[in-house]
Amino acid sequence: MIPFSVLDLSPIVQGSNASQALRNTLDLARHAERWGYNRYWLAEHHNMAGIASAATSVVIGHVAGGTSTIRVGAGGIMLPNHAPLVIAEQFGTLEALYPGRIDLGLGRAPGTDQLTAQALRRNLSGDVDAFPHDVVELIAYFRPVVPGQVVRAVPGAGLNVPIWILGSSLFGAQFAAALGLPFAFASHFAPAQMMTAIGLYRSRFEPSENLAKPYVMLGLNVFAAETDKEARRLFSSLQQAFINLRQGRPGPLPPPMDDFETSLSPRELSILDQTLSCAVVGSPETVRDGLDAFIGRTGTDEIMISGQAFDHAARLRSFEITADVRRQLANDLSK
């Protein structure tokens, strides 16, 4: 059975704060490790009142230090916001502290609005266009030092930090294929080009020293509860958050609402269809059917599960149910 992993934005819920969000992140990571999840990734976003993982490498260190075996990484680092050497040093340090457990996913979006991007970078000129060059430079910093090399990452040089290319469009698929790197597609919030991106990546993949054959990981929203109705209620927090974001009103994660979709306009329903159609929401039986169908439709090699529920206990239960479903699916395959 394919691996399941966790994508966490350390959600700050209404009425709470970043400190509690980060405590919840570590608690979920510890549970995910016990439940058999493969990776625990954190995402870089800035100037977002509902996300506590802006200093992504710091939070990765917090999670890796509080767990023992689960891989911990970035899903991802928005490389145009940073000098490649800085990221090589940060993730080289993480790999030195937690050897064999660190992943580095790279994206080319700013992870924020343009004004905040300006505050992060000081100069926006050419940053996105320079992404391919910056990725190649970053990869080079992790290779063993060669004679005459003047600039090196310490820690970093000679360390094995797996690098992934992230994407929500076809660019990332083509770039990952050209470099022979694993590819993670953000279908959990940008599903429109998912199937095209998968096909493009697999058909154009060039084997490399890093990877012999293509490897795809897909983002999927999963909200599991004892009943379909309760799961739909949990899912409504994320639905509200996406509508608020698209309408220019981002904020902390709102509490769930019963029958939320019945209150929406056609335009708001369209927003949800464009962003959150890759979602499996329901009881254990519904989630099992949905995951089985998603795996069959996409042929994905791994699933990165996102589940930003308002109530932490309900969030834990959702990931626990999902882990149980994965074991059921694995048992079915072994028969």
C-alpha cells in the first residue's frame, strides 16, 4: 500500500494563538508517527493570520526534535524568498541534527501577497524566473566539496537531503522531470491540472543520480469522522477559510458550521469547486471508498494528507481514522 503523509500549516484557529497552534503541530506529529505516517511536512506562508509555520525550518526542527522516526520536511520552502546558500545551511543543519529524517520541498511561489514578498526579498526583479537556476545552485551546495570551491554550505556539503519539486501547474511537473527529482503536486488546493501534470511528469522524466524512476506525491484534503454529517461539518472550517482568502478576508481558521454549503452563493460554490474538489470527507466507510477511488484514478505513489480542522481532538481523530483506513486497504491488497 502506498505511503500516507501529513501536510500541516500549523493552523491558528479563531480565539487561539500561534503558541497553541505550534503545540498542536507537535502533538499531531507525535500521533502521526505512532499511526504509521511516512512524512510530516510544514509549509511556508507569510503575513497569514491563520498560519503559524512562516519560519518553516524552525518549526521543522521543533517537530523533528519532538519525534523519533517520522521524516520531517518542508512542503515547501518558497525558494524565491531566500538565497540558496541560506536554505542549504538551514537544511544541512537540520540533517546534521536529525540524520536521515529531513526532506526539502521547493516551490517558486512567494507564499504570500506581493507587498509581503517585497518585504521579504527587498527586490522582486527576476526572482521567480531565477527559480530553476536557484534550485540547481542549492543542489550543488549539498554535494561534496570539490578542490577550489570557495563557497560551501557548513553544515550541508556532502549531506543527503532529498529535494522535491512542488507545483500547482505544469511548470513544476516539467522541471521536476528534467532534473529527475520527485514531484509533489498541490492538488489539495489547485486540482485543475493535476492529471495533466502527472502525465507530463511521468512521460518526460529523466533518470538521475537522485531518482531512477518518477515518483509522484499528491495533496489531498481528508476529513474523517464517525459520520458523514460530522465530517462535512469539520470540513466547513477549511471551506470558509478558502472563501475568505479568495475574497480578500484571510484570517484565523473559523469554527465549523452545520450545512454550510446551503448558505453559499453560486460564486462561492464555484470557488470551492475550483480549489477543494480533491477532498475525501465522511465516515470511515466513505473515506475508504474515496481514498481507494483517488488512488485508482491517479496512480499516485504517495498521498500527502491535509486536514485543517478547527478542533484539535477532532483533527487527531480524523488522521487516526485515515491511518486505520490505510491499513484496511493494505490488508485488502495482501489477500
